Amino acid sequence: MPDRQRAADGGSGVRVAVRATGDWEADVDEDEGILVDWFAREGRSVEAGDTLCEIQVEKVSVDVQAPAAGTLDEIVVGEDDAFAIGETLGWIQSE
């Protein structure tokens, strides 16, 4: 189930974040990454499972998927910016 928290404007939103889970976890020993590219844009509709962005952790590239359907309401971490694993990358306003 996606993390539901309060967005910056006080509304309810679904947090887009990366957790150290999955196949790539065993290949890396880092707790931060770089956001390479956003494929979705703020204000655009997304479906659960859509690829939102690409991140790089060490030498592993990972696609981050939408945890829920809705509108990509806010991008928090910009392209080429570093982020901590678990940090909020963006917010989806669920429909």
C-alpha cells in the first residue's frame, strides 16, 4: 500500500520514494542516489506502475514507478540532484 501523507499544501497525497528493496539492493552499498531523469511532468496524469523517473545508485540505474494512479502534483527532487534512499521524490494527488 502506498504511503499516504500530507502534501505541502495540506492536501492528501501519495508519496513517491525509493526504498532499498528489490533486486538492485544486493548490488549496492549506498544510502543515496542521483535522480537522472523525470519521465512524467507535474500536472500530468499517471497510472499505478507507470515509470515516473530514473535514478542511479552507484552504477545501477533503477526506474521508479508510480505507487498509485492520480496526478503528479509535485516534483521534490530535481534532475541531477542527490537524494537519500527513502526521501520523498515527489507527490501524486490520488484520484
